[in-house]
Amino acid sequence: MKSKILALSKNEEFKRLLKKKKVSNKYVTIFYGNLDDKKLNISFVTKKKIGNDEKRNKIKKRLRNIINDAVKKISMKFNY
């Protein structure tokens, strides 16, 4: 499966995704859900408790890579 996480292109898409499902802890919040199409959209938001913006962006990149690798290796059905 050649899927890849694509960045949300519009601010409205992100706002609609914020109203969908979420999972959070004291460091990161993950928003996920289906928008217009049948593809799963995921957004990672890190808290400022982690450190400066370089550290937060590095963590978000690592999370995206983990999800990309999981989607490539596992045939996932996103009907959650």
C-alpha cells in the first residue's frame, strides 16, 4: 500500500479535523478522522511543555514517520 500522510492544505480542513476524534496525554494531542474523502487524516499537536519549537517539530516529524512506516507495512482498514 503506497499511502503517505499529506499535510492539510487549508486552515478550514484543520478546524474541521479538530472537531473529530482525539487522543491526548500531557505532551501531545493527536486529532484524527475522515474529512470529505474516505482517507484518514491525522494531526499531531505538541505542547509547549516539551521545549522549544525545534524539539517540538522534531517530535512531530518522528510521529509522522512512524505512522507512514506503519501504513506502508500494515494493510490497515481505516473504518474505525
